[in-house]
Amino acid sequence: MVGALQGFEIPLSQYADDVQRIIGTCIAQYGAREWKLAVLTNEIHGHLGIYSTLGAKMGLRAREWFEAAGLTEDIAILSFAGSVPPVSCLNDGLQVSTGATVGHGLFALSEDPEKRVEARFRCGNQEITLCLKPDYEARIRSDIREGVARYGHTPAYWQYVRELALRYWQDWDRATVFSIQTGSAPSQP
């Protein structure tokens, strides 16, 4: 099964100026596939966000782990991100990057009351859990606290969050920011 697009060539002029500045670096470091998935995620999400971008990176990392090249493989996801922003924004990136959507019946939210940047992925008879490593999670919390202290919840704060999302997108490698657990023992990517 094939989606609606045959390609994903968007003229540079169609990207926002701040996004244009990271295109070359992101594609060179992480590939066109991650670029495409993160762009699509942030378009359906409605704004460029930290957790939605991390969701795209996490879902692609899971696909790589399973050696699932396309979106046609049945990857099922149990997300621990909940349904309340900002952490729940991870769910949009997970769905776009894996094709495991609510509509396909392959995406579910955990009832665990502790919401976090973590998801369990199942493909065939394999299962893994990915979660954002604690130092990256601490960095997000610290940066957000700084933004709230500096700007409150003003338009300047949301611009600051956008800048953080762009920086994390460009600087955080999906191969190193997540811990991967198979069975009961964590394994490093």
C-alpha cells in the first residue's frame, strides 16, 4: 500500500525562515526520511513543537530497530505520553513516523498515571520500549522553566519554545537520545 505522495520535494521558499536554516544540517546528519517525517508531523500538529518532533524521531528509531523500512509494516504502539499537552504531543509524531494510528487500531494510550516520553512498540513477535534519556528530559524541563520565568505564557514564550524545538531537532540524534529496552534489560542504541 502506498500513501498519496510520490515524493516530498518542497521548494526552500515554502519553509519558514527559521526552518530553512536547519534543513541542510538536519538532512545531512539524520537523513531525508527523518526530515520528511518531522515536517509532516509538525504540519499536522499545527505548530513546531518539542514533543511532536521527538515523537517523529522516536517512531523512526523504532522502525529502524525493527528494520521496518516503510509504513506498511504493522507496528503497534502503546504510548505513555497521555492525552494532555505538552507531553501528549509526542503521540502525533509517533503516529506519523510509524503509520501506527488510532484509525488503524494500532495506537493506544497507557492508563499509567505517570505521563512520560516513552512508548512500547511491537512488530511481529518483537517488542521494545523507547524512552527519552533522563539528561535530555531534564534539559527540556530546565529550558522550559527558564522560558516561563523569562516570558511567562506570552507570545514571546511560544517563540522561545519554537526555537528550542528547532535546536533539539537539529542537535539531538535519534540514535543516542533514547534508551531502548528489550525484555527486561536496557540496551543502548
